[in-house]
Amino acid sequence: MSVKALIMAGGVGKRFWPKSTVDKPKQFLKITSDKTMIQETFARINRLIPKENICVVTNRDHENHIFAQLDIPKKNVLLEPAMRNTAAAIGYGMVFFDTDDILIVLPSDHYIADIERFLGTLRVAIEFARNNDAIVTLGIKPTRPETGYGYIEIEDISPELMQVYPVKKFREKPNLETAYAYLETGRFFWNSGMFIFRIAVMEEAFEMYMPQLYRAIRSMRTSKGEENFYEMVEEEYGKLESISIDYGVLERATNVYVIPSEFGWSDVGSWDALYELSMKDNNGNHIEAKESIVRDVNNCMILAEGKKIAIAHVEDLIVITEGDTILIMKRGTSQDVKMMAKE
Amino acid sequence: MSVKALIMAGGVGKRFWPKSTVDKPKQFLKITSDKTMIQETFARINRLIPKENICVVTNRDHENHIFAQLDIPKKNVLLEPAMRNTAAAIGYGMVFFDTDDILIVLPSDHYIADIERFLGTLRVAIEFARNNDAIVTLGIKPTRPETGYGYIEIEDISPELMQVYPVKKFREKPNLETAYAYLETGRFFWNSGMFIFRIAVMEEAFEMYMPQLYRAIRSMRTSKGEENFYEMVEEEYGKLESISIDYGVLERATNVYVIPSEFGWSDVGSWDALYELSMKDNNGNHIEAKESIVRDVNNCMILAEGKKIAIAHVEDLIVITEGDTILIMKRGTSQDVKMMAKE
């Protein structure tokens, strides 16, 4: 029995268009630092877990990015035969571990400011998962009435950070009024998409709530090492339901726990979210460019690597360049980027 | 005696930065159409005057642009040996004409919407200059209290278009209050920088008000055709005072006339002025790009040839790209471009 990590790198979002594309989604981009998001994620968990115990599951179209960005053994990169959402991807990953291993599931494209506290929280989760038949989630203490995240509700009225609480209910993204109410109670936490469990415990949950996936995992596990393993995976995987682990398991299982957490987390879900995280000058501007001339500009984010930017008398703009594409939008409207990327 | 034209193409302004540069100022750019400003100017006057009678005076650094853009005999391109403002450039040009020629002096970088009315006005001016010892200017009927132009005042209280009036006074660029007052009287016209005169009449004015320039013109005229002509010009020209024809002659001479004119004139002095002239869609946008995605955008001008532009939820922006340079500014502030170009 040992602790393993599974980094989920199968996302194909376009929320960082024009920088992110189907071919190169956010996890493979330098968004919050001069390392890519997945490099940051890998380095972070590598402080707790040796390389050989960290696997990455990704879309086969993105295999090249993984090997270009990470120093990782070939056998630790698991290629999804098809896109089937997080439940299937986690199930597939579980095939490659032992049933008494403890698994940490991590998104590959999130930002964490305080790595020490993050690792401390994980240690608590690992310890709890080791000693209990529990699926442990990390719930982020909300700092604002965010309507873009799902919430995890607990019963306790005065929860403490880094303690483990049974989950009362998973809550969908709320409207603003509800989000305010959640924030006030202190009993609601953002669903970070990070889970810690013993493989056997999750398998039991799959058996109960997602029996088709359970059977696929069992037969994949049996065939592992056999010659026709990947052909078999290909066939099984294609038939799986495309559903998130949240809908498929967590919202139904009764042994789900949450650790109220605070380590400067952000899913960096939009250009606006990135602006919030970014280092700003005294005028609230974050400007990256080969050269810049700035006059009377406030609260703007400009990412124009390799370009010369001259900007004057504007405020609250987001300007992003990528090759010959230029995105210009009002701050606060970056949820529209996905739609614009499709046009 | 015949009618000649002198197109003044020595300007080196940066008001259209980043498209205009010291190496390629506005007159050599496609600003208002798919022809360059000087191509438009040349074609316009060529409807009245045959090619062989049209000369262009320019900075020697820009000789290449002239021949690349205009089909003009080499002898009709006069290269200023140094930059000495309009009085010297006109004086130099005059050396190449006969003293009884009528000369039309035209800026090379202005916009004119109604070419027929423009040519009609010129015909009136030519006729007046032919029969009088007069320097005739074209004064544009103001349509707004513009503070960026000089004004020409006349005595008459109800002037008619395309009639000739003696000039009472040249007025410097006014403040806004004064500009409003000028507009109301109906006796003030914008100085368009277009002049029509017999060469002999302007030489007399030079003799009286700019004797140094007068002597230089006389000796250049005498040496014309001689072997050392250009050496001599080089030496004489360098010594000349750098002063505009307005300050040097027009504001002092007593035989200056103005024709109140209306032919859709603009000096296109800034990106803002160009926005005013441009064709706009129903949302007040003028967008040139390889591809554009536009959502909730109003009253913007975007000139991004060869680029893909995605723009959302903004208004009153000017966006200009040139190679790897991107200019973004609030509409109404483009007077700052010159300063930004210097930085």
C-alpha cells in the first residue's frame, strides 16, 4: 500500500482562447507563471510523492505536450482512448494502481498559492483515507459569493480548517442570492475537484453507483499485461457513459468527506480570474509585452508577448494576443470567450 | 503662361503612428481609400492639369515612395536638399516654373469628398489669379468649432461660396470659446493650405517679406541648367529660414484673397479625424481585419489588416495594428499619438 497521484489532464476547454485551443488547452499553457499549469501541478505533488508514483491521464492527442513538458516515465502516462469525462478517466487510471493504494486525484490546471498548506491538507486527507472507508474531498473556504463553482455543504456550524467533515450535500452552481447565503453560513465550500481515497473504496462506490464502469474496470484490470490489453480498453472505453465523478459517484455515495481548506486556490477559469491572481502595478495593470507605452490606463490586463503595445486613456480592458489573433474585451465579460472561440 | 501644380509632400508627421513613421509618413499611406493620400491628390489634380505640369516637392529620403506610387517624370520630382518648411519648399518649386505661370500649391495628404466642386473652386481661383495680382487661398466653410485649424477671416457678413473675398486677417488656432464665436459669425474659414497665384506675384511677395528667400530663388533660377546647379541649391537651401508660407508671407501680404469653399474637405489630421470620415456599420464601427468576431461593440475603429480580431463589450476605442505593434486608445484622445510615437 502506497500513496499515488493521478493528474487529470484530459480537458479541452477554450476559456483561454486565443491562447488555448483544442490542440493546446489550458493545462499545457504558461498561465500563472513561466511554467505551464501541468508543470506546476506535477512539481507541487512531486514534493509529496515520488515521480514513479505520479500518473497523468490525458487525451491521446495531447501525448506530445505531456512528454515535452514533463520528465515522466512513458508507463505513467495513461492515454484515454476516447473522451468520457472524469468518472471514466479516474476509473481507467485506477486500473494501473493496486486496490490498497491511496489515490490523490488532481486537476492539472489549477493554481495554488500556498503549497505548504496544500501539502499539509493532503497529508490529513491521506491519513483519513488510510484509516476509513472514505472518499475525501478538499473543499475551498469561499472568499466571495462565486456563482461559477459547485459547493459542498456540511452539517457542522463552525467548521475548522484541515479537519474532516462528512458531506451533507453537493450543491450545483448557485445563483448570486444563494451564493451570498452559502457564504454567510460558513458551512459551504467550493468543490476543488481534488479527491483522496483508497482504490478499493472507490471501486466499491463504482460497483454500487456506476456498475457498467465497475465491470469495465474489473475486466481491464484482469487483462492488464496481456497482449490485447489496449484493444480491449479501446472497445470497453468507447462504450462507457460520459459523466463526471461528481454526478456519477460523489453526489450519491454516503461515505464522502470534505476537508475545509484554505491555500490560495483558484481554478483560473477565465481571463478575469487570471487578472484577479496577477501581479499588478499601482494602477491595477498587468502588462506583458516586448515593449509598452502606457498613458492613463487603469485596471487592464495585457498579455502580448513579443508585441509592442501602445495604450492610452482606457480602463478595465483585457487584451490578449496570440500570433495574428487579438482579443480585446471589457473586464468582467470573459465568460464570453468560449463562445467567441467557437465562431 | 500655363497652369502648373506643386504637390507638397515633405511632411514627416507621426500622427498616424504606428502606420506612419519618419520613413513613411501619412502622404504615402492608404488612409482614406485603397490608394495612398498622394496618389489621391495626384489623380485629383490630374483631372484639371496634365501630368507634365504637375510637380511634387519632397524630402530626398522619400524619393523612393514617390516613384513607387506615382507615374511621374523624374524631372517633375523636386527633392528638398534639407527640411526648411513650406515657404522654402514653395520657393524652390517656383524656380522650375516660368514667372508668368499660375501655380496651384496643394498639400499631399488631405481628403476631399466632392472632387467636382473642388475642381470648380480651383477654376474660379485660377481665373482670379490670372486677372489680378492676387494670392488666392481656399478657405473651408467650418462645420464645427474646430480648435485644430487656423482660420481665415473676411470682412463680408454674408459671404457666398466660390466667390473671392479679400482676407482681413489670418487667425491662429483658437480656443474652443473663440472657435464657437468664429463659427457663429460665418466670416471665418479653415485654412486649407491650398494657394493659387502667379509665380511673379509670389516672387514679389517674397521680395518684400522674405528677401533672403527671394535672393536664393533668383540665383537658383539664374543657375538653372548649369553644371553646378544642385551644389549651389544645396548650399543656398541649407541657409534658408525654416518658416511656413503662412507666417512668412500670407499673414503679412495685402493682396491675399480667399474663396469660401465646401467640398467635403478634411486634413485627416488624426485617427479620430479618420474615424469621422470612415464608413461605419449600424453600430458606428469601422473594422478592417482578416477576420473579426464582434459582440456588443459600439463606435470603434479597428484597422488590423491581416489580423484576426475578437472584440467584445467595449465602445469608443481606436485599435490600430502595424506589424507587431498594437495601438489601443480611447476615441477622442488621438492627439496623444505623436507623443506616444516618440517614446
